[in-house]
Amino acid sequence: MKLRRRDEIEAGQSGVNNTTVLRGDVVREATRLKQQYERDIVVHGSPQLAQTLLEHDLVDELRLLVYPVVVGAGKRLFGETSSKRNLALHESRTFGDGITLLVYRPAAADQISRSRTRTSVTE
């Protein structure tokens, strides 16, 4: 299932199967959908919705594709938040032409404390 904000798509005009257009309180609707479905709920190309879900701890996994291109301008992926959100790198893969997939998950409290006490050695 994919989520889209109503202000990003005309209601009922998503044109994509398995797409739910969120109406009204986005946080309440997303919480209801997470409880209703056992399968993944995916947000594609909606930074505003992703930021809202991150702000309310409704994101279980964040997948970022990094392209080795500097454009010099653009929107920030992450806006201001009410508090710091620690993430743990779960997976990374590099594809042809240097494109990298980074998969992050919310860091558990024990991961955070271990990462603060870890010592790094470079050879």
C-alpha cells in the first residue's frame, strides 16, 4: 500500500493501484492504516508526508537512494523536528554508477548508548 497526501493528489485520482489518499488528520489516518495492515506501507516521493510521519514516530524504515551528482540547489529532505531522531544503518548497497541505497531504522536506546562508547581504529 502506498500513501499520498490529499493535497498532493486529487481525491480518487491517484491512478495507482493499492494507493490510499490520506484525508483529514494525516497522523491519525496513518496510525489507523499501520494497525489495519500487516504488510509494508510505502511513501514514495513525498517529503512533506515523510517528515510528518517521522515527526510522529510512524516510520519503521527509511530507504534513501543517494546519486553521485551535485546539483547545487534543491529542497532539504529533512525539515525542522521537535526532537532529535537517532537512526541505525540496517543495510547499504551500491549499484552501478555509484548509486547507493541506505536503509535506516529507528535506533533502539541500547544501540545509541553502544554507539557512543564505541572506539574506532583506522589502519
